[in-house]
Amino acid sequence: MANMKNEAGTSIKIGSAKDLGPFVQRFRSSQKITQADISGMANTGNRFIVELENGKETVQLKKVLDVLDTLGLEMIIQRKGDN
């Protein structure tokens, strides 16, 4: 299961695209970054950002990682149950 840091620095579990999308949207908004801004900075289209934030299951992993990197986030993979 992917584990990401939220704004407060604590870990949250991401188990699906439906979990990741709203997290990305909330984090982006909290940083006062628009969808158009992040799509330009991450070299993706605005449609991709919309689909990512809506939890589309088939978004491209490379682009997801690029968006996370652009937002200053990283994905950490660990065994389930490990804290």
C-alpha cells in the first residue's frame, strides 16, 4: 500500500486511485496551485490533472509520479501492516 505524507507531516494510507485523487486535489489547493499551474509545471495536460484528481484508475504512473514530485511529495511503498 502506498503511504504519503500529508500537510501535517503524518502518513496516510492510499489504497486506490479514488484515495489518491482527492488527496492530490486537497494538497494542491492548500498550496494555492491551480490545476492549470500544476499541469504546466509537471508537463502534463490539464485533462490529466482532472482525471487524476477524480480518481481515474487508468492514469499513467509516470505522470502521477511527476505530479507528486512537482508538488514536493513522494510515494513510499511498504508491506501492509507496517507502520
